[in-house]
Amino acid sequence: MADQQRIVGVSTERNSGYCLYLVLIFLIAATALVYIAYLMVSSPARTMDSALINAKKLLQTEIKITEKITSEFSTITSTQDLVVCSENSFLSDFKTIAVTKLGVTSKGYFALRVPVKFYFYVPVNDRRQWHFKYSDGTVWVDVPELKWQEPNIKWRDSEEFIYGGLLIDSQKSSEELKDMILKQANISAAAGARSDNVRHAARISLAKFLNEWLLVKLKNELQINSVAIKFNDEKNYPPVLFAVARPRQFIEKSEPPASIENK
């Protein structure tokens, strides 16, 4: 009987130790699971916090660069308008001339054709109309509305045409047509300032101007890869960015930075 009681006692001690071992293993596993769950929950939060911090730093950097560009532009000493492109063309008009000879009235035509050169420009001295925004290596620029100078009509190179073989007072007819062509020239200049071809040429010229200025003034401070140009009377940026180092080349992109609102 005594031997049986001793054996039972030993078995009971072994069972208690085994239970404690299982409990310890369970606690370690539970702790590990809780820690893993914590990492899974907190890791995205830390990643998001890090992303927000980096985004905030990038935004602050872009704001500083934008302010730097605006400040540097205000120091440009030019007070003249910046001629950005020109266009050669011809203007012509005609009038009907009635001539009466020996009681017989007949009609003829007098026509005038003259070469003209249009010059388009933007004002540099009005800094309030220039707006800059730096974003991800690109300088987005709002420039003043494209304007035009008085058309350069080359009257000395004009050509006169008389149709009908009539005796026409060409001097009088020429003066009358010149007034008509002057009005036509201003209408053509306004139409040219709105045309895609003129605006494209103007953007290339402006890109070269900005490239030279940006490269000279800011090349050691800023990483500028391209310049996007929009005139103030346009609603959206055109889908082109001119490379700063290579103004004749361009890459397509149409999304403006969020901080420059389309008008």
C-alpha cells in the first residue's frame, strides 16, 4: 500500500510540471501573436506617417523654390516688351471703279497687294501678370496675354493691279485701299494672336527666354527639367513641356499642378 501511494505522488508532481510547461508555452505564443498583430496594425500607420512627413517636406521645398523663382524674376531689369515671335503675310483688297467715257459707263477693278509683318509680344515689366509654380522638376508658368505691335506694312513693296483696261486714277484708289488695309491689318493681327501656330512659336520663344534666365540664375540651386507655359487668356495648359536644357525639344504632359487653378 505504501509503494502504491508513493508512485501516485510522483505521477501527480510530473503532471503539475507538464501543465506549467504548457501554460508557459501558451503565454509565449499568445505574446508573440499579440506582438505580430501590433506590428501589422502599427506598420501601415507608421508608413503613412512617414509618407505624410515626406510629402510635407516636398511641399515645403516646392513652395520655397516657387518663392525663389518669383523673387529672382522680380529682379529682371528689362522694362521693354518681350517680342516672342513674328509672322510674315500679305494683305490685299480691291475696289470697283466705274468710268464714264463718251457717254458709256464701264467698270474696272483696282487691287492693292502689300507684304506685312506681324510682331507678337508679352510685357515683362508687369510682374503681377506672371505666375510661377515649381512642381517635381517642372516650372509651370502663367504669362500675360499675347499682344501685338502695330503691323509693319511695307507700302514701298506694294503691288497695284488694274483689271478692265480702263483709265483709273490709281493714286486716289490706292489711298482709299490703304485705309481699308490698315483696318484689315489690325483684325488679322488679333486673329493671329489667337492662332495655334503663333502661340506655339511664342511658347518656344518664351521657353528659350526662361531657360536662359533659369539656367543662369538658378542652375546651382534648383533641379529644373522642363517649363510649361500658358497664356493668361487660356483655360488650360497645353500638352507640352519644354526641356530646359533643350528648348527645341518637348515631351507631352497635360496635368498642371493642383495649386495652379485653371481659369
